Amino acid sequence: MEIKIYAESFDPLKEVQVYQSSAKDMAGKFGATNIFIGTMRDFNEGDDITGMTLEYYPGMTEKQLEKIVAEALRQWPVIDALVVHRVGDILPNEPIVLVAVWTSHRGDAFDASRYIMEALKSRAPFWKKELLKSQAERWLLKNTDGYL
Amino acid sequence: MSIKVRYFASLKESIGRSEDNLEFSGLTTVADVWRSANPNKTLPDNILTAVNMDYVELNSAVKDGDEVAFFPPVTGG
């Protein structure tokens, strides 16, 4: 299991490839890999968005993400998991978050990665501030419930 | 006892600082820490609170050396 916070842009598929190839003990054991990638849009709430700043709470963010992944590991037979999240200044089309989960069977991979992602959205201390095309800035007030 | 207080995101901007270092004597809760640090500002309803990087309720006790954090709802992912 690994949690990574990046201040620079990252390639999520390369992250999965590198992590999977380095986890030798996983080879032959997993039959399912579920990959979720969240990417920054250039629009939100009817406005054009030209950039975003992601603030976080160093230490607490990692601690909460570790707890969330540990909860998923208790609920599903997860072989391994990788969570990567961007912070700092982000541009549209750049990846924000990656959740990858390796399991023996697909159902557990879907369910565990969904759990991690929804828990991250509601509990991991990150805050987005959008820069609008008009040059105005605004903090996002809350995340929506992904199950609704 | 010494308590470090931290603020994040829009709350940090609205109160104009990112942290405080406070001294208390006797039993203190997270709510007491807010009132002492921000005597003229009511804690907004939606603010989340943490002690030593774990979520807690406002009536949770704090002890010497704790780091108390106040921040708005999280919006990552």
C-alpha cells in the first residue's frame, strides 16, 4: 500500500505500471485491477475555469488517506492499493487523483476503489480554490456525494 | 500547557493567519481553544476540527503539546 502526494503533474498510468511492476510478490496473485483517475475540468458550476490551487494539511492528509485505505483492506480482500493526489497549482486536463486497487476478483476491486475514492472526497483534508476565466477566485464549498 | 492551533483554506484567509500558539491552564476543549484564539469570531457551523491530525468533536479535551486544527469541509479528489 502506498500514498503519494505530488506538487508536480504526474502520469497516472505510468504510476500504476511502475508500482505494479515493482510489487513482485503480487505477480500471479491478482486477477483484477481497478483504476480511478480524477482529472481537472475547464468548467464548473457554469463558469470557465483556467486553473486551480489545491491546499492540503501535510501529515494529516497522509494519515487520513492511510486510515481510509486500511478500512478498505479490512472490508475487502485487497492485495494492494495505490493512492496518488496532486497539490499546488493545477491546470485543466491535469490529473488530480489516482486510486488503483489490485484484488483477485473484479467485484472487490470495484467496491474497494469506490470506497477509497468516496471516503477521500469526504475526509481527506484537501481544499480546492478555482481561478475563473474572469480572474476571480473562489473556494469550493463542499464535495458532492458520489452515490447520489 | 502549550497548544498549537492551525487554520486552513478559506478559514485561514478569513481570519488572516495560519496558526497560533496558545498557553492554557487547566482542562481545555477544542471549543475553548477556538474561543481563546478568536474571541471576536463565532466558529462557523460547518468547520471541521482535528487534534493531532485526527478528526474530533468540539467538546474533545486537549492536552499539553497538542496540535488543534480548524478547517472548512474538504474538497479534494
